[in-house]
Amino acid sequence: MIYPYFMCTGWHARRTNCERKSMFVPDIEAAVEDYYRHVQIPEAP
């Protein structure tokens, strides 16, 4: 069975101090979409 979660491989392999075990993929996608709503690309000089 496939679960729609993203897991920090650094945490899983105990190579980093990442504290987040896993995140639901739709939640990540929504966070990225929300972030890009606030990003403004500066005009070229």
C-alpha cells in the first residue's frame, strides 16, 4: 500500500536533527501554494 506522506530522509536515517517525522502530501502542496501567493519577482533593472 502507498501512503501519501513525505518523510524527511535525514530524520529517517538519523543523519540530521530534523524533528518532523512525516507530512501529508496535500498539506505540503497547500503550504507551497500559499507561499508562492506571497512571492513577488522584482522587475528587471
